[in-house]
Amino acid sequence: MSAYLILGLMLGYFLAMFGVSYLAGRKADNAGFFIGNRSNHWLVVAVAMIGSGISGVTFVSVPGMVATGGMSYLQMALGFILGQAVIAFVLVPLFYRIKLFSIYEYLRDRFGITSYKTGAWLFFVSKMLGASVRIFLVTLTMQLLVFDPLGLPFLLNVLLTVTLVWLYTFFGGVKSVVSVDVLKTASLVLSVGLSIYFIAKGLSLDFSGLVRTVKGSEMSRMFFFDDANDRRFFWKQFLAGIFTMIATTGLDQDMMQRNLSIKTAKDAAKNILVSSVFQFFIIALFLILGVMLYTYAGRMGITLPEKGDQVFPFLATSGYFPVGVGVLFIIGLVAAAFPAAGSALTALTTSFTLDILDAGKKDDRALTRTRQTVHVAMALLMGVCIFVLNALSNTSVIDAVYVLASYTYGPLLGLFAFGIFSERRVRDRWIPLVVLLAPVLCFLLDRNSETWFGGYRFGYEILILNALFTILGLLLISRGGKVSLQTSSAYE
């Protein structure tokens, strides 16, 4: 595909995204930026949430997973559904009852100011690293497809990307994010569905032939019950899916801002349950696409890249498929990347402004100035992180960042679980020590598990262990007495 065509598609989609963002958020005040004035309809947010968990990395990586993992990821996706139910019936009623802008305000009321700041910093580090990695991998793809062919430097690539993300979230924060996520969901479903259609057509397969091809592939295996040491083992994936969803959605300001933008807790719960079921089928579509990509390459004798996350970009843009597939790939990639980065930027701005700077006590005009300054600062910091990743870029560095980001959610999960299911008071000043020691213990176990536990290898379930260590530490620094929660936010 022509670099100019790809660049034109990227800018064209951004203009559409910018228009939706402007119309949705041009009149948004601070409450609109942070929680959408709690005025979004639950069905609109449900549609937005279907695509909200899909980033540019997901778009290019999940289809490539089938080569080594089959459809085992669906085991985790089943856990996601149960995890979403816990969020809907446990966390959402709690957050609505105490009227939060930032979900980490709960930690302040439950444990104290040290816990509150610790939770906010855990989220900040995790989300900044995770968002930067996701944008970094997308900028690498765009550098390969657009900027290198045009002789343009990586610096311009990053500046353009971060500026576009900042622009579309400038107007309305959460109100813009929800509206753009609706556009994102529609674009992703259309891109993946039509890509599968064009590939099947290239293989002369009708719908029944497509079903037989996917079902008959060795890459379509979903359940793995035979080896507990295998990272694909069902109970590892399923349980990790439950707790990963609770931690990375229910305890993530980025994701919960959408849910808190709905008027009532009951409607927010409906949104979560509906979107979780549809998300399962979207993940299945990505995996089916992966099976079809490998099947097509095998029948056509195409030599594929070694890395699975390069398979879809390689086939879509190298002339093996009709131009329409390449166009759909670019639209899907941009649709997945920009809104995911924009929602992360909005959540980072919210949490840093309210939780770390404690700016919620300012008058509305002063709060607006602070929020806008933080918004710019977060975008600049994200750009710096992308440059650092590019300077150090190798697979181990990227993996290390993801591991670090996932480890920060374990202590958050432990803090919230202890706060919700126990009434014991905690010595607030010791909480930073607990949330530092828990990941360290998990890291030591992870590094030595095969030696200590007869070949057992930890997978995503390390997050559960991380939370359990945190809960144990909180028990050790706790004392008797009950805590009652009051309305904690100044914004209703």
C-alpha cells in the first residue's frame, strides 16, 4: 500500500474522531471532563465499552496468538465475564454510594491519605507505562508503513501521534472518550468482520466452508485441561481472567470513568454486563481472523514473519490481499490505537489532578487551569516515555514494562479487597511498605517457581498471588475497630 494512502486514511479517521469528540464535549465543564456529568445513557456506554479494552497492540497481536496458543485466550475471556459481574454488583454500587470522581478516593476514606496517594501513584505508573508501550508499538508500525517510506523521522511520528491524542481529548474528557469509543467499536467490528470475509473469499469459502475451516484447524483448540504447568491451563487462564478484569477494569480509573459517567448504579451495572458478553465475541472474531490468516498463508505458500504480532500487518499491507483488506487494517489499527491512548490520557489527567495534586478543593476556574496544565504535561510525559522505549527497544524491555504494569494492579486489588470485605483499621503509614514487598515476593517466586515447585510456571495468576500477599501484609499492620465511609467527592 502507498504510504500516502495510509497517511491519508490515518488523518481521515482522526478528523472523523475529532468531529465526534468536539460535538460531544465542546460544552463540557470539569464534571463533564472527569465523569461526563453522569449523563451518558447506559446503552451508549455499553457499546463504547465493547471496544474500550482493545488497543492497537490487541489489534495486531491477538490474531497472531493462535499460532502458539490456539484459542486458549477465550478461557481467559470467560473469566472476564465473571470478573465484570463482580465489578457490576460489588464495586459499582460502592463507588456510586460514596459519589466518587476518582475511584482512589475510596482508599483515602477507608485507610487514610497515605493509602490514597499510594493507590494513585500505582495507577499512574501502571497506566503511563502501559499506554506508552501501546502507542510505541503502534508508532513503530506507522514508522515502517508511512514515515520511513516518506523519509520522515521518528520524532515527527511521535509528535504527531501524541498531539492528535491530546487534541481529541482536550474538549470534553470522558464525554469525548465515550463518544469516540462508540465510533471505535463500530470501526473495529467492521474491520475485523470484513477482513475475515475477504480472506474467506480469497480462499473460495462460503460461510459453511469458513466454519469448517476454522473448526478443523489445530489452532482452534480452546480448552486446555491436561497440564497444570502449561501457561494455557484452563484454571490458570480462567481464574486469572476473573481477577485481571476486576483489577484492570474495576480498579482502573481509565475504565471506570466510563462507568461512572452513567446516571445510576443500576444502569451502570447493565452496561457492564451487556458489554462483557459482546467483548467475548469480539475477542473470538480476532482469533478466527488469526486462524484465517495462517490458513491463507499456508495454502498460498507465503513465508510469514516469526513474530505473531507482525503477521496481520505483513499480509494486510504487502499486496497479498485486496486493497480493501489493507484499508480495513489501517482503519482498525488507528481506531484501536488513538481512542485507547486518549482514554488513558484522560484518566491520567483526572487521577493526577484530583488524587496526587488534590486540586478538587480549588474553585472551578482554578481547577480548570490546573486540569488543562496537567493534560498537556501528561501528553508530553507520554511522548518522552515513547522515546525512551524506542531508545531501549527490544522484546525483553517491552515485556518487562508489561510485567511491571501488571504487578502494580496486584497491590491495588489487595487494597480494595481488604477494604471492602474487612472492617479492620490499618496503620496507614505502613501501607507503602506492604505494596512494595508484595510484588517483590511475587517476583522471587516467579523467578524460582520451576525449581521450587517441580516445574510449575506462573502465568497471569501471579496477579492473584500479588493481591494475596498485599492482603496478608494489611492484616499484619491492622488493628481492631470499624470504619464507616462517607460521601468523599466534592462533585456530584
